[in-house]
Amino acid sequence: MSEWAPKRFWQNAEVAQADQGFAVTLDGRGVKTPAKTPLVVPTEALAQEIAAEWAAQQERVNPATMPFTRMANSALDKVAPQHAAVADMLAAYGDSDLLCYRADSPAGLVDRQVAGWDPLLDWAEATYGARLTPVIGVMHRPQDPRALARLTAQVHGQSAFALAAFHDLVSMSGSLVLALAVIRGERDPVEAWALSRIDETWQEEQWGVDEEAAELAQRKSGEFQHAAVFHDLAEG
């Protein structure tokens, strides 16, 4: 049985100015989130992207083709009501940041991690006064609480819309520092995604590419880049 999908009932999807930003309207009526919150976003550019997704729907609505809408819904329905809790959850990645867990061999992988990840740890120290210390192996070793507090402040300072996108950047990469580097323009999202996959890429080079895993990684790469675009649009 095919999954039920609502029929398209509107002719025009447009953007309208609202009290708290910009609304998306369907034939003049404002769109609402699944929780019945008015779909109002902080910038006109983001609203235009969302309106374009609604305009592109065919006879039936396909949510899979509406990533901007889905992330805006998440910002309003999930992040905004529990902003502090979401920020704390993401900031906690700093204490087990991907960039801090290093291999002791082979030499080629060690060198690749050092070349790719050390400059980002240096950047976090120079930018935020937050020095995270690399360790060998996968056993957790707590980081300096003062460094974590400084990184946490950077997460809590983001809006609900920025945080919705930041959630994907952090959780998909496994790195708080790498996600901060993306939203601050220190690393391009394509490069950042590749840096988050140094270990996986090394394994593929040694043992070959698994087609199913490669397809999944490609899809996640697109989602990671989309999150970066959403963040930039939300911040204007």
C-alpha cells in the first residue's frame, strides 16, 4: 500500500512580511507547522526557499522534497520550546569531539588526522580561547571545563533557526569544533564533511568502497551541506 500524502490544494505559494519576520502563504493563507505554529522565519531569503518548495509540489505533497520546510518546522516546533536543552545537548559534543580522538597507527592515517584536525583545534583556541586536547585511542578523556564553557556559550548564543541547522552539522560530523568552523566561515561545508570522514576515507582506500555505505555517505553529505545553507539563510 502506498503511503498517504495530502493533495495540493493551492495555486500560489508566496512570501509575506510578518510581525516576527517573513511568512509563507498559500493563496494568501499562512502556512503552519505540524504543531500549528505559524511558519514565520527570520529572513526573506529563507522564506523564499520555503515558498519555492511549496510551489514545486505536484498533485500530492512530498515532504521528502521539502528540506527547508522541514528544518524550519523543527526550529519552531522542537528547538524553540526547549532551546537551552538542545543547546546543552549539542555543546556536550565538545567533551568527546571527533577531532580529539586519534589513531596511533598507521603513520599515514596519523599524519592525515594531524594535518586535517590540528588546525581546527588551533582555530578554536585562537577564536574562542578554548583549547581541546587530542588523545590517542577511543577511551573518553574529559576536556578542560573552561574550554567547554567557552564553546557552550557559542552554542547558546544561536537563534532557534540557527540551532536547528547547527544540530545537523554537529550530530552528523560528530564535532562541535568542526560545526562552529562551518558556521563561522572557517571551513567550507564540503571540505568540513570530508574532514569528518578522514577515518572512513582511509579505510575505503585500504579495503575498497562499499557501494551501500558510499551511497549513504553521499546522501548525508547533501544533508550536511543543506544544513550549512539553511544556517546562512536564517542568519541573513
